[in-house]
Amino acid sequence: MKKIIKTRFAPSPTGVLHIGSVRTALFNFLYAKKHGGEFILRIEDTDRERSKPEFETVIQESLSWLSMEWNSFHRQSDRTEIYQEAIRELLENKKAYISKEEREGGRKEVIRFSNPNKIIKFKDTIRGEINFDTSELGDFVIAKSESEPLYHLTVVVDDFKMEITDVIRAEEHISNTPRQILILEALNYPRPNYAHIPLILAPDRSKLSKRHGAVSVMEYKEKGYLPEAMLNYLALLGWNPGTDREIFRINELIEAFSLENVQKGGSIFDEEKLRWINKNHLEKFVPKEEQYENFKERFLKSPICEKHQWCFSDLYLHSIWMVFKERISVYEDIDILLENREFDYFFDKPEYEATKLLWKDQKKKDASKHLEKLIEKINQMDELSYEHDTIKDAIWDYATEKGRGEVLWPMRYALSGRDRSPDPFVLSSVLGKEETLGRLKNASEALQN
Ligand code: GLU
């Protein structure tokens, strides 16, 4: 009978879940799902002082947010008896012994492994064959007492009892593998396959840490990243599909994933790339209405809405959303744009110095003449069909004849009061005919003074 593929994600609950760990979880998840296997979540809390239940909760919440459902769940602190049995077996077979040692605070007993001091060879799916002379490890400690097992022992026992076929974990565990193989050989367990995945590095190639920005996955949730975009990005950190394709949904990742295409070298975390992938997912996979609702919720909390009834007009907000949309990759960008008061001109008449209305060395009277002409043309337009394309049609030929900068710059500045803003047709269509006319008149008057 063919063995069922089983992988495990085995975090220690000693802190929030980092994106590096999530990537490890993801590779385990993808590999298991690809082979119709099982993905196991195992909380490794043998370090009793540093392990905290609240971190276990964060781990579960993070994986759930990312829809990485586990097939079974285990917690090492619930499994002491299982380890105890293995320790007794090792002691009985003289593969381990109790050692009385001088330690700070007096004499203490620990359980040490009887190292056969041999060369351990193993094949790592990603890194190839690895040889390690274990004699330099000495008789290492595997438990503080029969009821206090340590990491190397618990991992080996659990991987065996849980029938883990593939150990996929971070590169930093390579040097632990020979020790773990020695223990499993002493217990007559079969070896799982090993795959050690490369580190995630910061742009300066140092180890990714807090000082480089957000490293906890829940921070990305709060910023409004889409979980599937997050998975898409993390999958591409160290793995490639063997093609140029970059946008994947979760099922497509499962389909395309293979450990053979995981690279050996470290991969650099690039938030810009993550943003780009998020933008792609937003545009391609998130229903328009859902995007709008998300925008609206954030928008209604902004200070501009404390004084403007227009905020409560879905029609008006919807047209503003169309403008915002162009500028955001992640929902958090909405808050940033609002904080920077980027689009206040949709609510408040802009204030500016009249000379700002002038295109390059344009004369005031020329700019004012163009504005008057625009007022005349817009006045003739039907309010009911006042939209981007009709406004453009009404103005374009005149602007082309007189010079687009000469005509459209004063118009755009009159509407937004900003050096940078969307084009004047977009602005005017959102503001509407009446408000556009008012602002153009104000500008023309300002130029005449
Ligand atoms: N508990 C270990 C850690 O958090 C992982 C052990 C393993 O994957 O074998 O790094």
C-alpha cells in the first residue's frame, strides 16, 4: 500500500508567528495537499518558560486567516508519557544514560544520549547529500528528567508516532538533523525525507527582523492584505513554478508546487513585490462591491466625514472610490491617503495661490480667458450626461488647438488646488457640473485680481 504523505508544521509558541515560519507552514501545506496527504499542526512547547498559550492562539489564528487548515493538532506538553516511554526504552537499551552533573545551583541529573560517534549521511531534497561527523557533538542531553524531554527527542518521537513522511523545515535545523537521526536510529525508527528550506533575508541580505518592518503575519492582516495574495507571495519566496507566471490562487499553487523547484539560496523579502501581488489579487479576484464596502468603512472613519454630508451618499463615494482605486495596492493605502488628506478637494474647495494656476510662463489673462471658455462650454452641457468622456469630448478640441498644458493645467489646478491629481476630466466628473463651474469661476476671478 502506498504511504500517505504526511507533513507537519511544528512551531514553538514563544512569539508571534513570523512570515518566515508561515512560509515553512505553507510549503508543508502545499506539499501535503499536492500529494493528497495530511498537514499536521504540532505545537512544540517543551520550553516551558518561553512557551505561552497566547502565542499558540496567534499561531492558530494566523493559519486560519490564511486558510491553511490542519488535519490534526497536537501539543507536546500533552504527550509527556509518550516521550517518557521512549526515554525508558533508550535507557534500558543503554542508548542513553543518567548523568549526575555539577551545575550552577548544585548537583543535577540529566539524561544524555550515548553517541556512537559516527558519520551520518542524509539526503536533503533541496540541498543534496549532507555528511556530518557526529563525534563532535559528544553525548548530548536529550531530557532533563524522564518527564522533561528536550526538543531533539520530542521531534524524533513525534515525527515517528505521527507517521510524518516528509520533514520540511527551515535551514537553521540542518545541523539538528544528524542528532535527530542518531536518536531515531537508536529507537529503530525509519527516517523521514528531509527538505531544509532557505532563509528569508532582508533587502540588505541580513536576517529578516523587526527593524525591517512588519514580520508578524497578523500585522499584514491588519494592514488589509488579502490572505491569498500573502500565500501567493510567500510561495514565490524561495520557490518558482519553472515558468514566468507570478499570480496564483491557492489551488493553483497546490497544483504547481514541487520541492525540486525550491532554491538553495536565501530569498529576499520585498514588500513592493508583495504589494504588487496584492494589487493583482484585488483587481482580479475581489468582487467590486466588496472592495467598495472595504473602502467605505475606512472612509467613513476619516475626519473629513465629520463635517460632510456627502460622505453618506453612496453615489458620490462610489465615484471617489474609482479615483482612490488607482492609487492603492493594499487596503491600508486608503487610510494613508486619507491621513495625508490627498483627496480633500472632493469635499472642500481648494485653496491656492492664483499664480499656481498658470502653466509654465503663461500670462494671467490668457489662463483666465481659457477658463472662461471652459465655463462657457461646460455650461452648455447636459447635467444628466455629465461624465468623463462627454466632458473630454466637449473640451478636447479646444485644448488641442490652444495647447493642452495652457488649457488643462489651469482647469485641473482650479479643481484640485494640487500639483498632482487625477486628470481634469476625472476630477470634474466626480465633482459634477455645478461644482466644477463654481471652482472654475473662482479661479478665473482670482486671476483677474
Ligand atoms: N519547533 C521548531 C521551531 O520552532 C521546529 C522544529 C522542526 O521543524 O523540526 O523552530
